[in-house]
Amino acid sequence: MKGILPYNHQHELIFVVYVKTVTCPMGQEDKNDTCVACAVGYYKEAAGSTACDQCPQTPFVLTTAGDGSTLATDCAIGM
């Protein structure tokens, strides 16, 4: 979340900018300051505010069995 707050200091108007980052666990990414599970075909191996990674694309279509995958090795040939 980002925002600007007015702050009055000795009759001077100062704006303070703040940034809130969400730290999501493995298998989840930040969507509008809420942690949500990685979609099918995506995974996330580390906690943080980064997005989920898409399964590697080879000559075969790789996907995950469900949402919230935490490892690249969860990616397998789709059915």
C-alpha cells in the first residue's frame, strides 16, 4: 500500500510518503495487499512480496496439480 500523509511542522506543510509491503509465504503472492495462492501453473519458492513464477515451458506444457505450489519441481507435464 502506498500513501501520502500531510504533516504540519512549525507552520510548514510537509508530506510524508509511506509504503507498506506485504510479505507473503511460499506459494503465495501479494495482490492488493493480500496474500493469495499462486495460480495453477505458477509457483513461489521463497517468502516475500514478489510475484509467483510461471512453470518453465519446454517442448511440453508444464503445470501444477493445484494452486499454492511452492517448488519448481511441482511443475509437471499437464494432462
